[in-house]
Amino acid sequence: MISSPQAPKIRKGESVKTPKTDCEYLTSNQEYVVKKVFIDGTFLIKDDTGENIFCKVSDCGHLNGMNWILNN
């Protein structure tokens, strides 16, 4: 049996915080409310421009491979 590491638990309505980032549509150290969580562990937030974006807790492409800071 192959085991995979458990994804961190994240829930709709909780907030996540960005680490220091140079992303044009996310602000460093800003909290964003999780709008939806998917079975694969990805989640949906609204960025600074009002667009919905899909994110991963670890190794997120929007954060250039950095991890989101969980506030739970």
C-alpha cells in the first residue's frame, strides 16, 4: 500500500495568509478568506483584483512555490 502525506486541514470560511511574495495580485502578509475547499486539498480565494484563484497549501504556484500560512 502506498501512503501519501496528509494534506493540512483547511475549511471554508477560514483565512490563510500569504508569506512575503512578489505576486502582482496577492499582497504580502495579507489574509484571504477561503471560499471553497476541494477534495484534493486545493482551495479557492479571491485575489486583490477580485478574481477567484485556485491555490495549494504547499508549493503554491501563485506564491512561486512557497507555502500559505494557515491561521487555524
